[in-house]
Amino acid sequence: MQTEVLPVSEASLARAAERIRNGEIVGFPTETVYGLGANALCAQAVLRIFEAKGRPADNPLIVHVSSVEEIPPLVRGIPQAARKLMEAFWPGPMTLILPKADCIPNAVSAGLDTVGIRLPSCEAARALIRAAGCPIAAPSANRSGRPSPTTAQHVLEDMDGRIPLILDGGPCQVGLESSVIDATGEVPVILRPGGITPEMVQAVLGGVRVDEHVMSPLHEGEVARSPGMKYKHYAPKAHTVIYAGESGRVVSAICARYDEAVRAGERVAILGFDEHDFGGRTCISLGSEAHPEQAAARLFAALRELDERGETLALCEAVDTAGIGLAVMNRMGRAAAFDIVRV
Ligand code: TXA
Ligand code: MG
């Protein structure tokens, strides 16, 4: 199969929408990461997503809509807390877990009785959903286990020959996947942190819980509330270690480990902030420490770059977990299998 990459335009959106109506899958931009979309109401189309990604069948997909009016037929009721979050943060980088209606195929929900719904802010994404005339089920458009794609080029790297079309809308603004929030219980629970932060949810609902597995690995026999959390994700080929603590000590510790590893014949790269001086050692920038949204936007591209360069060891500066920093540390933590050195 030939994979076409087309810039977003009225004509390319119409082409992509037609493919989706025909039960095919297409790569498309959102404000978080690129998605791999199919008609959410067609089980056969949805199965193609799992095939193209090499995704385990027990990991459910998020259903994307272009307006709130499209949601009622897809769910069995919307709890009050969920309504408040919708009003505050949609369109935007937030997925709400809601009780699913029967029209959602089991292939989408992976057998759960809930479904994740998201109303993206990206204009091209919403235009595609409108033009297709159906809700679009879409996971991140990476091969399973690879970092999520934040450019059309990343999607092509992973999906060339596997899908017919990628819409190129430029780099994603947020750069990390949406916050996944279960607002069906008394206290909303953040299952996956993202651009809508615990602080933001707290401000709207007066309470919030962050799932304990956001910053720790799942142990043998534990059940994940969000099936995606049990899979090894975002792991570059390089052995990845995070350094946390006071900046001066972190920089010294990283430089010492770097030099030792180079002497042992390793290929090493640092993922670090622009404010810090690593003395000319190979460093992939996470942007400014004062602006963690830059680290969010750059992290996945940085992890891909490690692989491209054939690095065998990556030494990463930890990010403060306030605000979107929690989402950055969740993804970085998983890339490093939560190997965090505190100095
Ligand atoms: O930003 C995003 O959410 C992107 C763009 C394309 O919208 N999509 C995305 O999808 O990241 P995916 O499939 O890569 O991640 C979806 C996550 C998985 O961890 C999955 O387990 C969880 O959401 N999830 C989906 N449905 C769920 C449900 N009903 N209950 C709990 N977790 C669910
Ligand atoms: Mg994903």
C-alpha cells in the first residue's frame, strides 16, 4: 500500500473523510498527538487500527467527536461532574470515561462497559469528523510501544505502507496525549495526566485523585484501571535513566555518569534544559526549565531522536511535577521504566 501525505486543506480533508466512510483508516493531527482514525461505529474498520498499530486487543480506543451534541447517542448518561469538566475544558486535550451505549462496538471499548470520549480543539481534527459524518475512534498513530507521533513525519516513520493517507497539520501544540479522566465516581480520577492538569480539575470540581500508577509501574497481578497503563510504552532502545534533585547536583551527576559511560564504549545523550551547561556533551533540548510545556511538546521527538542516533544510554533531567510537569514525568518515567536516581 502506498501512503500519501497531504497538507490539511478542504480537498485533503474530503479525501480523508471519504476513506473513513469507506471503512479505511487515516493518520490525522490533533492538538495532543497524531491519531490513527476509523469510523468508531464500524467494528471492522476499528479492527484495522489494531492491525496497523500492532496493538493488543484488550486496550480500548478513544472516540473523537466534533461537538457535544454528538455525544448522547454514544453514552448512557453524563454525570454532573463530567458535564462541568466538558464545559470548562472542551474542546481540548481531555478524554472523559463515560458509561458506553450499545452502538459502541466491543472492538472500541475492548469489552469494558465504558468508553473514552474526546472533543479535540484542533480545527483539522474537528473538520475531519464533521466531513466523515461519524465519530472517529483513534489511538495515537505510532506502532505499539513507540513514542506517540507529534509530526506527520513521525506517523510516516511508523505507518508507511500500512495506511493509505496521512493529513499533515504541522507539529502538535501540546505534544503529549490527552488527560484521561474518570468522572463517573464521587471524586474524579486522572488515569493518564496530560494538558488538563490535576490543578485545573481541582479548581473546577473542588477535588481530584491521581491514579497511583501515574508515577509508578504496575506490579505483577495488579489490575490497571486504564488498560494502556499496563503496557511498556515510549521506550527508546537506549537504556534510559532520570536524575531528580537540586539542579546543580543533577547536572554534576549526569555529567559524571556520561563520562563514565563514554569511557565504557557507550553512545550517550542527555535530555536536558536550556538553562543548564553540560560542557559540550551531546544534549537534546527539553526547552526552558521555566516553561515545562516546552518539554511536553518536545519529549516524544527527543525519544525518537535517541533511536535515530543509535544512542545506548539516555540521561534525562527530571521535570517538576506541578501542572503539565506531571504528564511529562509520567511519559519520561515510563520510557525509563521508572528508573529515577535522586541526587
Ligand atoms: O490525545 C489523545 O488522547 C490521542 C489523540 C489521538 O486523541 N489518543 C490517544 O489514544 O492517546 P491511545 O489509544 O494511544 O491512548 C488511549 C488511552 C489508553 O491508555 C487506554 O487504555 C485509555 O486511554 N482508555 C481508553 N478507553 C478507556 C476506558 N474506557 N477506560 C479506561 N481507560 C481507557
Ligand atoms: Mg498511544
